[in-house]
Amino acid sequence: MGTHTSFSNCEKCGGESWLCEDTHYDSTEEHCLNENCRYYYVDSGTLKEEDPNAFDGTGFNTPEEFKEFLEDFNFKKCEKCGDIDTNHNEDSPYCQDCETEEEKVTNS
Ligand SMILES: [Zn+2]
Ligand SMILES: [Zn+2]
């Protein structure tokens, strides 16, 4: 029961894609994390029976919409490698991998 988020592969570019499934509404939402692709797929499942404004559709977000999506879901783009990730240190502009690398460099 509930909302389950995971990662899958974008069917358009093969890149990492954020997937959110809700077993209550039998809904699926997928957003490609490749900023050059921005493919999304939304199937609101049975939510549309309760909410006529529920969004269903597939296509490509504009760069602006993609940015908003990243902000809404607390994703951040690494300023070093360009990877888009959730597990960011709020104060760091880098992804965890790059941050670990930075530390190694400064410590050696
Ligand atoms: Zn994609
Ligand atoms: Zn990085």
C-alpha cells in the first residue's frame, strides 16, 4: 500500500529515470532525469475517478518544467559531473560521488 519510488531506465534515452508508483490509485509516474531528454510518462490510474483534474499523459517537459520538477522533488544537479541525484548534501553543489572524491583529494 502507498507510494513507492524507485529508479528505472528511460524508454527514450535509456538513462536513469525516476519512477513513482502508487498502489492505492494504481498510478505510475515516470520522469527521465536526463536534462537533454526530459521524457515523462504519467498514468494517474484510478485517481482520475476521484479527481477529474488528475493528469494523464506522456511527452517531453520543457527545460523550465524540468527544472521545476527537480525542485519539487528535491533533486539536484551536480555542478561537477552533471548527475542528477536526490541524496545530496543540502549545502553541497556536488553529488555524493564527487564529494567523496573531493575529500580524497584534499586529504591526500
Ligand atoms: Zn530519457
Ligand atoms: Zn557529481
